[in-house]
Amino acid sequence: MSLDARGVTHAYDDEDGGGGTGDARRSDGGTSVAGSGTDGSPVVRDVSLSVDPGEVVAVIGPSGVGKTTLLRLLGLFARPDEGAIAVDGTEAWAAGERDRLALRRDIGVVFQEASLFDATVARNVEYGLRVRRSWRERLRDELRGLVGDHEPPDAVRDALEVVGLADYVDHDAGSLSGGEAQRVAFARALAYDPNYLLLDEPTSDLDPRNTAVIEDAVADASDRGIGTVVATHDMNQARRVADRAAVLLGDGVVEAGPTERVFEDPRDDRTRQFIAGELVY
């Protein structure tokens, strides 16, 4: 049981982030290169990464080195040009479309932007649950909502409790602060109980209080057995929340391992330089 990127290579497209190029060691001892270029050059090349149930893996590195691209590949938003993405042992892009959709629904994603709908907080959090229901059930829920006879499922209330917004069920999403909106986005991903969560710089624009709430929610997801990958440029955050860390620089995934070992006793000199602030990007 794990979510795995196996030797994936993917070229730049309009949705991807980018970075530099260069040789690096892969976490399994092979080589990897991350790079960018609108000329079709790879953003990530021969990169391997995995997350197990209940584990938190931080992908750290400066902006523009392909962290978002790697998450998009893991989330099945894009098919890698080479390599494979496997969800609990099933290669997603070798499966049929219906089976791949089922795999995709096991993965929750929280982007840098909350992207909430013009609706109540509860309706936003319930979205993932709704799209997993039959059309008949969805229509029934919509009709109940029109006549004011719709109570949020327990999963919605529970997810809002995790992010400290239990009293915001009926609030209009447009009235929320940026930090509150991001917490709602996290609750939306958590509510349908995915097996894996992918978080793309989830606290990059948040104040310390909202950052702490999100980090506590990551710990809660881990306690529920959800495997989580957090892409972040905040190395202190990686140390706080992650069991393992993978260092993605302009050279690729230069090192991966237990978080404290990576920070305290890095095996690659580029990791040491990056952590010490000696590498400038």
C-alpha cells in the first residue's frame, strides 16, 4: 500500500512549474534530473518518490524546481512521459479510464489557492462527497438544498472541526479570510477520507496561526492513516511535520530519507549547502 512515482520523466507544459537542470542521485541510488524549459525539455527526469499510509513526506526546495509538477504527476493530473505512477500497486496509466478515475478519487489535493465556490462553507467542503455520489443522489441533495432541507453530512462537520471551523458551516465562503479559505480547502480534501493527500505549498501565504492549524491538520490526517506529501520551500515546516524529506533542487531529487537525518547529517553536499543557505536560486 503506497502512492509511488517510479522513475518518472515529464516535460514542461503550461500547468507545470520549472527549475534548472543537472545530474543528481535519486532516492533509490539512481540518477534524477529536474529542469524546465518551454522547448519541451524535462521538468522532472527519472524521479522516484513514495508515500506510505499514515506517513508524511516533505518535498523541499526553492520555487521553480518542479515540486508542483511532481505533485500533479502523483495526483494523476498529468501522465508522465516516461515512468509510472502506482496507487496501491496499480499502475494508474496502464489502467482503464474508469479504474484510473477510481484511483484518482483516493487522492485529495490542496493547492496554493483555495479556489472555493460561491456557496456556503459546508457546500464547499461537501463537494468531494457529492461528486462521488450517483446522479440520483446528487439531484436529491440539490432539491433539498433549494427548499432549505439539507443538513451537512457528519464527514463535513468532522473535517471542519479538524481545521477549527466547526462554527462556520453556514458562512458564505466569500466572507472568509485567506487563511480561513485555505483551511476550508483542506477540510474539503479531508472530508471524503482519501487514502493520500497532496499539499502544494499549503501555507505559503498564511500567518503563523493559520499555518499552525494546517500543520495540526496534517498530523490529524496522519493519525487517520492518510499518506501525505507536502511540497514546501519552508524547511522549518518540513522538520515539524514530515517523517521523511526529499530535497528537490535545480539538480533534481538530490537526497531523500528520514527528516532529521537529512537535516542533521545530509549525505549529499548540495543538500548540506542548501540547508545552510549557501546555494542561491
